[in-house]
Amino acid sequence: MKRAFDIVVASAALVVLSPVLLIITVLVALTSPGGAFFRQVRVGKDGREFRLLKFRTMRPGSEAKGQLTVGGRDPRITGIGRFLRKSKLDELPQLWNVLVGDMSLVGPRPEVPRYVALYTAEQREVLSVRPGITGTASLAYIDE
């Protein structure tokens, strides 16, 4: 039932938001070199890795130039990227991840493999469910 809900909502959202997605794609492409999308390997349900899709908010090659987590004033973040992060619009392409079954609309946020490798047995329980675009942690830290 939840999977059917995810498919219906993600499909409808992608159709309705397609003009917004197109505008953001063009803005990202025009304001900094490189592609409009950022793909990163994350760990999903049952420990299966998948490629998370987001709008690119940092300059190309930024992953190699610093830590994975960034603050609001990180110089690697582009001007449009700052806005996309603050408004959470950089997450919209993850609707595609929901549609193809990598993610759900609601669930724990997917983590990168090198952090999952450090999980305790108890923390690994989070891998028993499909990760989500939003969840309790996302809502608790919405201002970050």
C-alpha cells in the first residue's frame, strides 16, 4: 500500500512540478559549469547501494576538496545552490528515486556507505526500511 502511494504521489509531483524542475535545471546550468544534477552513492533498504539524485548545489569537484557535511557559508556552495538548499528544492529530483523504488516519500534519510560502515548493530536496523525524502530527522532539523 505504501509503495503504491509513493508511486502515485511521486508521478503526480513530477508531472506537476516539471516546469519548476526545468527552471531549476536551467538556472543551475547557467550559473556554474558542470551538469545540473548531482549523483551520489547512498545505502538503501537491506544495505543495497543506489545513486541518489539531487540538483547540484556545489561547484564541480567539491566532494574531493573537503568534508562530506557542509555549513551554510561553505565557499564550495554556489549562489543558486544556497537558495536550493535553504528551500529544500535541491531534493526534488529524489522523486525519481521514489518512482524507481530506491526511496520512499517518508523514511529515514539514506546515508553514504562510509558512514553506514560505522553503524552499530542497533543502528543498522534503519536499513530494514526504504529510505525517504523526508522523515522525523529531516523535520527536526529543517532549519539546518
